[in-house]
Amino acid sequence: MLDMILTTLPIYLTIVLGYGALKSGYLKPEHVGTLSQFTLKITLPALIFFAIAMPRAEGGLNPSFLLAYALGSLFTLGIGYLLLRVKLKQPRPDSWILALGMANSNSGFLGFPIASLVFGEQGAVVFAMTMVIENVLIIPTATILATLAGGSGQSVKDLVRGALKPLLKNPLVIIVVISLLVRFSGLPLGAPTEKAISALAMAAAPVALFVIGGTVAGMSVTGHWRRSTAVALGKLVLHPVAVGAALVLIPGVPLALVPVGILFASVPMLTVFPILAAPFGLREVSSTALIATTLASVVTVTLVLSYLH
């Protein structure tokens, strides 16, 4: 246990550094925004390309893992909706959006940095797969169901088109497609190109962790503790249990990827959760849930790693 605490301590210290840099005024919010864009559009795409397309990177997209992680996340989304709707008496649109916070992890900014430190290159491979599931399946599904539940008057076809349209501009989804094409075509990249991509990929983890701290520093905590606590428990407990069960039960999932997948499901929700929740009037409660989950994950993620490793 102590060894795992010492292993994860640099991760959370980097987050605290980002938090302190913004709170102290050393950096301004726009600086954190620029770093976030650099991570999202440069270093994380380089990391995905490294994980899938580079000759030295083993693995790639595993269909069984994709299916298992998707089923575990969809199960979390559905159960989360029912708990919020039945137990907490939340409106249907609110229940779907808050359940999204339970079923979608911060894979790029938190999951990968921790996984790469503990599991090495397997962390990058799993990161590439979770990004596909989260962006192509979980986020569109939750937002479509929430919009339908709110009675927007739009047709299902229009809602699906509107939800999937951002995927065409999502750099993380685009790079997955490009990486697969390069991998299966056998296109030679050359040593200089490989070294440049590798260098950018290595920068992904520390910058992403710093951005997490800066992002949280710019949020405020409100009094929505009943709903926020429910979302935090769903994210840190229900999601990893559901994903873990699916990874074990679905045939064909490589044993080496099972603990990595559970770890990714154990980290807090994506940092843009409040942005996704804002159109539904849930920015404050989602921000509180994000902060509470991030703080609690210092303990819960360490416990999960102690059990897995």
C-alpha cells in the first residue's frame, strides 16, 4: 500500500502544482486553456498514434476489450439513470446527464498518466480504445437520450446527426482512424518522424495532469451535495465494478489489459463534464461532482491500484 502511495504521489503533486499555479495568479485561466488545447490537439493525438501505429508499439484495438468496456460503461449509464430518477427523483434529462458523469472517465488527462506510470505502454493502448468508446458511444448516447427526454421536438435522426457531427472534428477520433490506416498499410515513417512523435507523446502525461489542477482551480463548489455525492459514488465505485465484471466475463479480452481497463474506469469523469451539463442547467452540480470525485480519487484510485498491482 505504501509503495503504491509513493508511486501515485508524483501524479497528484503535479495536479496540486497546476491548482496552485492558477490559484496564486502565477498563471491565468487563459494559460491553462492554451495548455489544455495543446494537450488535446497535439500531445494526446501523438500518444494515440504512438500506441496504435508505431512499429514498436504492441497491441492495437482489441474488439473484445472494446465490447467489454462499452458494455460496462453502458450498464453504468443505465443504472446511474435509474438511481437518479427513482431514488433522487431527478428529472429525466438531468438523470441522463448526471449519469454521464458516472459512465465516462477522464481517460486522457488522468487515466493515461496514471496507467503509463504503473502499466507502461499498455496504458497507451487502452487509452486509445477508451477514447473511441467515450467519444463515439457514451457521450453521444447520453446527450441524445437527455435531449429526447427533455422533449426538444427534434427527430431522433436529427439528434443522432447533431451528436455525431462533432466526431468529425474531434482530433482524438480522427487520429485513431489515421493511426489504423498507417498501421495496416505498413507505411514507413522514418526514424526522425518516429522520434518527434515519441517526444510529443511523452509530454502528454505531465501537461495533462497540470491542466487537471488548473481546471479544478477555476471551478466553484456549491451546495448540491446529494446529487454530487451520488455521481461521485457512481463514478468511483459503480463504473469500475461494472467494467471490471465485463472485462472478466467477455471472452477474448487479454488478461494483461483487464487491470488497465479497471484503472481507466476508476478515475474521475472528464474535465469537460460541466460544459456538457451546462445546456441542461447542471453546470454547478456537475462542477461540484467533478471536484468531489477528483479529491476522493486520491484515496480510491490508490486503493484500486493496490488491489490490481
